[in-house]
Amino acid sequence: MSLKVVELLLPTFLMDESMRPMVMTGAFMSICAIVLFTVIKLRSSSYNLANGISVNTKASLKEFLYAIYEDND
């Protein structure tokens, strides 16, 4: 049943027996790329605040502003 659905979705030349290794390789690489993209996106978003500013940027800016304030006292 599921093979029939795949046959309907893909062009006929991709369902040829000689193309099966390339189709499987392409599907595997696509799944890996989607997983990698998701992991990278989740890791990068954990370092940002709700407004999109990086936690490190906020800390650096705070230290910079304190240094300016202390120099002008």
C-alpha cells in the first residue's frame, strides 16, 4: 500500500530498480539535513532572549555602559 503511494508521488523513472540506491541515498541525506538544521536552529535560539538579542551581547553592552559611566564620574 505505501509503495503505491510513493509510486504516485514520484516520477516513474525514480521508481526504476536501477535508481533505488540513489533515491534511498537522497532520502537519507534529506532526513539528515532536516535533523541537523533543526538541532542548529534550536541551539542558536537558546542563546537569544525573547526580543532576539543574544545573551552575550546584552552582558557585553551592560559592561560597556558601566565602564562609560565610571569614566565620566
